[in-house]
Amino acid sequence: MTAVAPAPTGVAAPALVLPMPGEPLPAECRREDCEERLRRALAALRETLAGHPPTALRPPADEVSRVRYRWLIGHHAAFGVWQSLARVLHALTAASEAAVGSLTAWAAALYDTYSVLFLYAGSCTPELYAAMLRPHMTAAHPAFSGGWSRDHASVLAALRAARDQHSPARIAPLTRAVKDNRRVHMAVAGTLVPGGASLLQQSGRHPGHGPTEDEQALYDDYFHVQRQPLCRVAHWAQLVRVLGQCTADIAGHGLGLAPEGCPERFTRDALELLTAPALAGEPPLQIHRPPKGRKA
């Protein structure tokens, strides 16, 4: 089991284990407990949705600690979703006509999950963000930026490829989810940083200039991410576990009102959108149907 250590956010949590983007997730590995870990993670998620979250999934009780907790755990969940989303988008790019519909539904569901996670990670007040989170990032690097994430960059590249391959009509649900995600991003950013200037912009760096390898490594270190090979089932078990933590927190403490400009469905249906892919019970590329319970 991965050792628990304090992340730079001040939260003690297991490191998130991810392969480098683009590395294959083998169907099998040398560990014998991956299937059991997935079974336990899904059972804990279902218990949480039934109103009985296991102790291991419960968030800190006080608001200030939950700000740091949500920032770290929300990002951990987003990184796992991004890796799964990039793989689904690559599969969509290469898909036969018969598979386009199901893969588009999966990609849209994962984008919606990411939108809820963005709301979750950034659900604190502007005052707490300015006092607690922004200084931590500035201390790590004056130009600290979400654009340094290896995993999100891989999603953007895969999305461009899928759009180039398929007509807008064929992937309309995905397009809607992407547009809604951008609305969420703008709404949260506008609430947390009313002036609109990111650390990257304040540092004088142009957003179009890509990050260096050192900056990407620093981003991983900040969010306590370890890069090493991982099998498909282990990746999914880890993601379901972290989504269970987010679910327990939202179920107990809520997300608050949707920021201005954010589609209301992401707060109204937060738990459904957050957990729909996980409750399908299988990693996305092992199925040929949209997640159960998802609406067209």
C-alpha cells in the first residue's frame, strides 16, 4: 500500500499513482489484489450513496481543513478522470461507426464528472482561497499553473483528434459536455479570483508558452502524484476510491450554490454526475455501452 505522507497542501493522504499519459494500462499485473480493491471501492461508494460512508472516506469535520482537503482530493480525482477520458477519446477517434455512440456517451459522462470535480475542488470562499490555497501555490512556484498538468494536456490533444475524425452531429453530447465544462471553469475562476489574473499571468509568463519538464514534475510533486506503471483495474479501483471521498464530502457538506454562469445541473445533480461512470462498474474501454443511469 502506498505510504501516507503530507502533501504540500498540508493534507495527509495517500499518494496518487498514475502512469505517464499515453502509457498503456495492461489488463493484468503481478499484484493479486487489484480486483478485490476495486470490489471494496465500489462497495464503499455504494454505502456512501446510501448514507453510510465508511470512516476512511469521510472528510475533515472543520471547514478550514476541508478547503485543503477538497483542493487535494478533488485534483486527485480529476487526474484519474483525465487519464480515463484521454483513453476513451483516443478510442473514439479510432472507433467504428457502431461504437461511436457508446464512446461519445462515455466521454461526455467523464467530462461531466470532471465538471463536478472542478466545482468541488474550488468550492471554498474567495477569502479562503486567497488566504490558504493561492499562497501555497505561489510558494511552490510564482507562476504555478494548472496548464502544467501532464494529464490535462493529453485530454486536450485527444479531444482535438476526436473532433477532427467525427462530424459535430455524431459527437454532439460530447460537445455539450465540453462547453458546459468551460462554463464551469470560467464561473469558478471568476468567483475565486475576481480580478481574473492567474499566477502565470501575474508572473509575466505568456499562457501560450508550454511548461518545462521541471514544471510538470513540480506540479506532480505539489499534488503528491507518483508516476509508475499501473494496471487497468488498479487504476479504476484507485479512481473509484477517490471519487468515493468526494462523494462522502459532498453528501455531508454540499457544494453550495452554483457560481454565476455555471449550469445548475452540476450542483443539482452533483452526486449522480460524479458517480455515474464509477457505478458502471468497469473501466471505460472494457465496455461497449454507455454508463448505466446516464441520460441522453
